[in-house]
Amino acid sequence: MAAQATETEHEDEDYTLDPELVDHVVAAAESGDAAALRGLLEPLHAADIADLLEQVGAAQRQEILHLWGDEIDGEVLSELDESIREEVISALPRDVLAGAVRELDSDDVVDLIEDLEEPQQEAILGALDVSDRAAVEQSLTWPEYSAGRLMQREVVTAPEHWTVGDAVDFLGRDHELPDQFYHVILVDAAHHPVGYVTLGKLLSSRRATPLMQITEDSFRTISARQEEGDVAYAFNQYHLISAPVVDDSGRLVGVITIDDAMAVLDEEHEEDMLRLAGVNDESHVSDGPLTTAKQRLPWLVINLCTASLSAIVISQFENTIARLVALASLMPIVASTGGIAGTQSLAVAVRALAARDLNSSNAKRVVRRELLAGMLNGISLAIILGSAGALLFHDFRLGLVLGMAMIANQIVAALGGVLVPLTLDRMGLDPALASGTFVTTLTDVMGFFAFLGLATVILL
């Protein structure tokens, strides 16, 4: 029975923080009960503690750090959202901060400090050993958002002429191995990576086996200057677990592991989602009202300007609307349905561009598919809306206008949803950044123009 209860408990787990736990932590912090607070936080994973600090208010966060901050570790700092990371670091005593960052791999330290102000950067760098500081500073010399910033300097290497026995003996003697690693990277005399061996293959092979005989086919190197988005794509595309990073001369300088690559992939997906909605990709749930308003206002102003185009189009048909008042109630149907269709096509296109599934080789086929799909949807909606309009207003011609306008706007929406992001991508711009505004404006303007223009020609 106990085992069954435990199994049910795990099935119910959704990996989110229990709101009651958050309330208990806040209550313990506000009452100054350090022992209770420690007991609540100690069992939690570093990622959950980071989530908790992000979810509470600034005042409550300071109370928690005041009572419990001396026990914070580097993993919690690494998991914190960038929006509150600087605030938390500033609240920690220097010796506590020093102890926390010494636990981290070099890539986590780089990620921790690269967006901080200089005083906070110096505080963290000053807490590191000389060799660790040099490694972090070297990583920071690589371009932002590059593989050089993403890699960790702690690498396990072996000469290419070694056997399995040599490698096993070396691993048993070395006391400075990374906490986690997946491959032993083989290097030549010039320290160029030439292959790698998984730990599983290493431990299951005979001692006399040359390492070069059991290397993995998935081996590939990554330039330190490679954009991190391309690195994440390579990991996802080729199912990599780790990959050695090389400098301009091809020498090994670090390694990127799958957890860091997948974090980049997740960040890029999040950015695309936010940008499609016209939201700054630096927005966070912990931001205050003023910061949130300032981040969103520019896009709202842009949207206001583009919406004015729709108003201009409508104003050109004032006489038509005045003579047929029913048109005013039907206009939003055509425009909004086109907007939804455009968003559907746009979401698929932006996702395909991000995944490198949409490119110059298949663009024509995808555009043709969207055109035909828009036409078929337009005809289906035209039959429904046209019939309803004709019956409701007792005017066959009005139903015909509705149907024709719907077909036209569905085609425009489908084509705009794929052509706009393709064009922006061809121009070297982020297709998620402004596509939503352009497509929405396009479907609104064309929807109103088609409906009111056809009404003017057919009904008047």
C-alpha cells in the first residue's frame, strides 16, 4: 500500500512549487524564524529555490536572503532569472558569494556575470582562484552569444595514442575532474581534438583497446565564434551530448554540454513567442508595473500607427457605410477571421524558420501550400458566412459580397503569414520581431478594403 501511495504521489507531481510552501516560506521569513525557513528550503532543488525567489515580492525576497542568504549555493545563483540576479548578488555578504561561485563550472560563472554591472562582476571574479578567474576572463573575450561564452573550460582529454587502460588509470588518479562529463576527448600533439569516447564505451572495453578504435561517429567540433543559436541547432539536429570547442587555430579550448545547448534552444523559443506577441524578450514576471509598461509601450505605439491605416481605408468608404449601415456590423468578422488565419500561418512559418525547416529550397512549395490552404479555407468560410448573411439580411448580394471578401482575405492572410517572415529573414532580420504587426495590419487593411470595395461595386 505504501508503495502504491508513493507511486500515486509521483504521478500527481507536476514539478511546480506548491503555493502553500511558498506561503509558509514567506511567513517564516516575515516572522524572522530562521530555523523554520531553513527547514523549508533545505529539501528543495536549487532550481525550485530560484523559482521561489522569483515568485515572491522584492521585500519578501530581501527578508528571505537576510535570514537564509548565508546558506545559498552557486547552483541557486546560476538558476536565477537575470531580472533579479543582480539584486540577489548585491544582498549577499562577500564571503558567502565567494563560497557560492567557487562551486560552479566556468560556463556557469560566465553566464552568471556577463550581464551584471562591473562592480558585481569584480566581486565575483575576485572570489575565484587565479586559474579559475583566468579561465572565466578568457571566455568573456569571445563574442557575446557565441560558443566561446557558452562553453565550460573544464575538459577531460587524453592523447590519441592512449589505450583504454591508460585512460582508466588516469581518471582514477586525477582529483580535479569536472563534476559531470560525458566524453573523454582525444587530442593530437598540437592539442587538436580528433575524436571522443563515451564513458560507457570506455568502461566496457578491454584495457588494451586503443581509444581511437572506440571513438563515436557523432564527433564534430564547434568554433568558439559560432553563434549559440547554431550550436543549439547542431545539438538538436545531430543528437549530441557534448561537443569540443576549438579556437581559430583548431586547438581545444573547452566543451559544450547538452544542458547548456538545450537552455539556449529554450531561450530562443521563448524569445520568438514573446516577439510574436509584440512583447520585449527581456520581460519577466518579477518586473514592476513601470518597467513592464515601458517595455510594451513602443510596440503599442507602432500598432497604433499601423491601425491608423485601417481607419484610413474605412474612411474612404464613408458613403457606402452610411447607405448600408449593416456593413459596419459585418466588417470586423472579415478582418478578425483573416487576422486569425494570418497568425496561424505566421506561427508555422516562424517556427519552421527557427528550426531550419523552411529555406530557399522549399520556400516556393510552402508558399504554394499556404495559398491553396488559404483558398480552401476561404471558400469554406465564404459558404458559411455568405449563407448566414444572405438569410439574416434577406439580401443575396450581401451574402455574395461577404463570401468574396472572405475568400480574398483568407488568401492574403495565408500568403502574408509566410511571405512576411520569409522576407524579413532574407533581409537578415528576426522574422519573429515584427511579423505579427505587419501581418495583422495586412489582413485588417485588405479585409476592410475587399469587403467595402466589393460592397460599393455590387450593392450600390
